[in-house]
Amino acid sequence: MDAETQQRILDAVDAGFEAQLATTRDFVAIPSTRGAEGPCQDMIGDLLRARGYEVDDWHINVDDLKDLRGFGTIEHDFSRARTVVGTYRSSTEAGKSLILQGHCDVVPAGPLELWDTPPFSPVIKDGKMFGRGACDMKSGTIGALYALDAIKAAGLKPTARIHFQSVIEEESTGVGALSTLQRGYRADACFIPEPTGGKMVRAQVGVIWFRLRVKGHPVHVAHAGSGANAIMAAYHLIQAVQKLEIEWNERAKADRHFKTLNHPINFNPGIIKGGDWASSVPAWCDVDCRIAVLPGWSIADHQKEILACIAAASRNHRFLANNPPEVEWSGFLSEGYELTNSAASEAAFGKAFNKVYGGAVEDLVFTALTDTRFYGLNHGIPSLCFGASGGEMHGFNEFVDLESLKKTTKAMALFIAEWCGVERA
């Protein structure tokens, strides 16, 4: 691809950026928390149809996925769960095929009074867009769509098949991405524009979600010593898993990527519910937890370690020794992933990156996960993850930096043109 063609594409991104931001605002304004992603999928379907793509919009059947590698437990109402894929087919098959994927589900906003502006009323100020999902990762998804638009606006069309995928459940199980593979979508490479601060994810953790269900013995608090407090017992178990976290971080020091980080394995008790009355010793407590694992670590083996940790801690507790807690797997059962067999796709992206940013792209060792794992681990599809800068993901006042978003869009557009090939429309 010559310099003049590259410049036409870059100029087209600049010309379309205000429209891109308007579409991003509309997308962020939809409160697509778990189970409520339908309106976002409707919007993506409409955007794809308006652009002339073949649209495949289907309801996800958990029974089709439950035996596949990386399936995570579904506990909520899944009757409205959908995946949307738009496919571009070229009359000339001269380049390499590509999956562009983004997730539209977002985490809960939390207490609204702790946001400076309403989370689902996106605001642009100081070169940033604020709103839940603005960074993670709705701006990236729309950026990928406008990268394709820029190629068309430059008078060009790709010469390879492209699947634009909008998925759900990235924040809790990943079964949205898994459903695209079960549906049969494949390509020579996958690109996911998660917010990575302009770096390429080289390795990422996997995640296990589990729930501790702890019983107690209720009595009037005036006689607390004769009862068993389930909330305090749950805290005893949390402390035990914190020690397991320390052990796993010691083990991580031998990993070739994660040894560069001080504390890559993070355990988080994320939700706690328990008790019925402030003056009654609580009879129950549920704690929803997350802990990371590294690439190459067996999910089944580390589930066994969690169970052994909880069993050992229970034996050392006055009440739990005879009333052991239950452990439920409540979401992610996801392996870590290392980008491999990706020399060709990385070389193509490297050219795009150098044109936009200058120099070589830096690697990122990621202590969260992305959907790249399914494409790479399940089907050997090299899966690149690169995106814009931002902040406060999963927190208050989440934002994406707009200049970095524009650069990311330009890099994606040039990568698509380089990888898929282009010809005059």
C-alpha cells in the first residue's frame, strides 16, 4: 500500500471523526448492563445494515456452548441474549480474512451520586468522553466500524472477507465470543480494540469466579457466643484465600511474561450478602469472588486448589468444621492467553502503527482478560488486542481520551487495508 493511499485513509478518519463521536455517544448512552444488552445489539444491527453488510443476529443457546472450552457458568436470565455479526464479502479474494470484535456489555455504574455526570448521559470535555462503557469498550467497537467507513470514504474496498462482531458477556463469562465460534465464524486473524493505552496485549490472565455460601447459627445477639456468625465465618475464609493469592503470586515469578509485574494475581471478594437482622447473629452469608490465573495454568487444577484452601480453612474453624461452606462456580472459568503464531498479523499491524504513532508498538502484560483467548486457544486464530487510552474502567467517571481514540481508529483502518488488501471501489 503506497503512501498516497495511506494518506487518503487517514484523511478519511479525520473527516469522519465528528460523526464517529456522535455514534459513540449514542452507543454509550444505552445502559447495556448484563441482561440488558438488546438495545445495543439492535443499534449495531442497524448500523451494519445501513452500510450494506450481511447481518446475522441470533439468540444464544447455552446448550450449544456448555461443552466448549472456556464456557463460563450462566446464572442469570439468558432468554434475550443475542450476538450480532455483520459480514463484508469481497468479489476479489486477494487479501487475508479478519474478525473485528467488540463487546457491548458494561459493568454496573454503582451509586449514581458518586459520578460527576450521569454514567449513561455521555459528556465530552477536556478532550475526553465520560460515561460507563466509553472506555471499556464501546468507543473501540464504534472505532472499528468507522475504520471500515474510512476505507470506503477513501474510494477503496477490502479484498478479503471481514466479520464485524458485537458480543455480550465479556465482563462475566465470555460466552458471547464463544457463540461466534460455535456459529462457525473463522478468519485468518482477529482484532479486538479493547482500551490498552496504545500497547499490544502480549499475555493476559485468565479468571475464575466462585461463590462462597456460608451457613451460621442464628441467635439473639444478646447471646452471640452461643451462635455462629456466618459473616464473620465468611471473613475467615476470605483471609484463607488471601494466603492462596500470595502463594499463586510466588508461582507467577517463574512466568516469562508476568515475572515482570509485582502482583499479577489479584483476588477480589466483589459482592457480599448476608444476614437478615442487625440484632440477630446472621445465619447465612454469600461472597462472590474473583481470582486470576496465568497462561498455561489449568483451570481444573486451580479450582481444586481453591476447594482445598476452603476445606482446610473450614477445618480450623469452630463452626465451619462441622458445617462446611459450599463453593459454587459463578461465572468466568477462563484460561489465560499468550499471543502466539501471529508474526504475519503483527507485522501488518506494525506498519500501520508506525505510520500513525511512529516507532514500534510496545507490549502489554495484562492483569485482566479479553475475549482474545477464545479465538487463539480454541481455534488457533491469532488475536490482536490494541486500543485507546482512558481511565476509571469499572469505576466512577470512566472516560476515553479522544485523541488516542482517533489514532487508534487510524491504526485500525491502515491495518485492515494492509491485512485484507484494498482495491479501488
